Amino acid sequence: MNPQYSLDELMCVQMARDIEDGDWVNHGAVVPLAGAALMLAKTTHAPNLNFFYLGTVFNSINPSTPDLAAMLIDPTLAYTSSRALISHHDIVNWTARGGCDLQFLRPLQVDRFGSVNVSVIGSPERPKARFHGIAVADVMITCRKPVLYVTEHNHRTFVSSLAFCTGLGHTDKGTWRRRMNAGPGPYHVHTPLCVLDFEPETGFARLLRLHPGVTLDQVVSNTGFELVIPERIEESPAPTAEELRVLREVVDPHGTRQLEFKETRAATNARIEATTQCSAARM
């Protein structure tokens, strides 16, 4: 990785660039990498972005606090700085009626069509582990631009067959989506190695961009299905100096986005805990 920025910063910037000015974004609970991407976009190129901030009893609309990490540490900031409060029932209702432009989703498993599993690992009858799976199927059908992201790129994540299909991607070449007047399906998949999109003709996952220093062989050997490989593969553009400044100083100075990476989770937890204790001592 480039010494001027880290992998979490590169992924955060790539995800933020998927957001357009004026989007309505449904922001899920406890996903700090996606949260940092959301606020980075709003603070830089998408000032007219509107979003739900989930994770509280009554969910906030457009909290003005730019640091979502601070709201993760102290959820009352979401209440006190928000334009309005809304119930989770109303958010799901809004999403199901097609009001959501973009949502970041972090699945357990992804297949070559962008279908996802966020429900179980192992047999559904006797699973090794169960997960929430809340509202993901609705988002995959109704949202205009579901954006998937994972923090590990390996055969456990990118699989030939899902243990359970929570949300459908581009199966059947999108015929069912047109028949049901559903949304267009998953847009991008962001990984530590690359960015994927989906070939319109087949619905198959396609390699769009390689991150700097990553080879094609690395991506192919760590993916559990055959990717569409275009003749020309772009390199993921580096974060700008301004994007890095906003991310590091304004949006996520605590670095909570690193909680989503196994390699940095323990150190980040310790750093945040120390910061919280220092803040409490000063009160």
C-alpha cells in the first residue's frame, strides 16, 4: 500500500465517491467504515446529501455533527444535532417504497451475481452461526444503488454458492427485476484488493479496478468464482490531499473505521477506550 495513505483510507474514499450530491442514503448501524465514507462525501463533494443515521431508538435525519465516530461513542449527539427524528418502522417503509438512493451493505458472503448472505454460516437447519439479516432483502430489491463492501477478500467471502441467500443480486440477467419493477441491483463491491461491478449482459461480477500494488493473480486466486476480466483494468485512483485531510481531521479523527478490519480492531478499540476515558475525566 502507498505510504501516504492506508488501506482503510483508500477504501473509505472509493466508497465515498459512489455517493452523489442530493442522494438519500440509509446508513446502517455500527458500520464505521461506511459511516466515515458517508460523512466524507457530505463534507466534500455531496453537501446536499440527506441520510438516516440508524442505531438509536429514534433514528436521526442529517445530524450536523460531522464526526460519526463521536456519535458512535456518544449516541446522544445524534439526537441533539439532528434535523429530525424518525422511527425505524418509517425508515423501512421509506426504503421499501423506493425512497432510498444508496445504502452500504457489508455481507458475510457474495456470489458472482452479487447475491448476498447476511443470515447464517453453515446449514440453515443447523447453522454454525446466525446473523441479523435485517432489511437487507428489501434494500437489495428497492434501493437504487446498493453498494457492497467487505474487509476480507478470500474464498470464505466470495463463494460459488451461498450458505443462505438473504438478498438477490443480478440473477436471471435481471429479468425478474424488470418484471417486478425492482431497483437495478448491486452497483459496486469494494474489497481490500479491488473494486468490482457487474457485467450488464450476464449479471456476472466484473473486475473494475485494482488497488495500487495489487496484481490480477491476487484477485483471481482469492475469489471463489470466475470473474469477468476486461481487456483494460483501471487502477483505483489515490485519495486526494483534501480527502485525506477531511477524513483524518474532521470525519473520523479517532480512526473508528479501522474497527471493521480484523488486523486493526484490537488496537483501535484500545485507542477509542482511552479517548473515551480521557474525555470522561475532563468532565
